[in-house]
Amino acid sequence: MNKRIIKVAHIVAVGICMLVAVVIARQPTRLDAKHQAVMTKMSALSGVAFDRAYARQMIKDHNKDVALFQREADRGTDSDLKAFAQ
């Protein structure tokens, strides 16, 4: 393989690792009140009731994620995030 290609691939990989490290460092160490309420509710359920509540929550979260990606793709100012969202 061409040494230049290997060098570029290495630089890209290092850059991705650095970005991941920054993102991980920004992660909260505990749940906010909204997510803690969901966790408390889900912890009290079992069986079919849990399955249904879990599925509803996953659909709700998925729809929010799609909306966030769309908003970033449409109006994002960070070029890297915007490209990823697209």
C-alpha cells in the first residue's frame, strides 16, 4: 500500500480518536431529572408492561434523534457535525 495513503489514514484515525475523547469528556456523570424520571418509571415495570413502555420510549427517542439530525443538517454551524448529520 502507498505510504502516503497509510500516513493520511493514520492522521484521520488520530483525529477521530481526539474528537471521540473530547465528546466522551463532555458526557454527564449522572442522569438529568427528565431521564431519571423515565428510568424510575421503567424500573417499576416488568413483563409486557415493560416491553410496551420500552418500545414507546425508544420510538419517542428515535423521533427526537431524527429531528436533531435534520436540524443539524439544515442549520448546523459546525461543518464536521453538519456533514455527519447529512
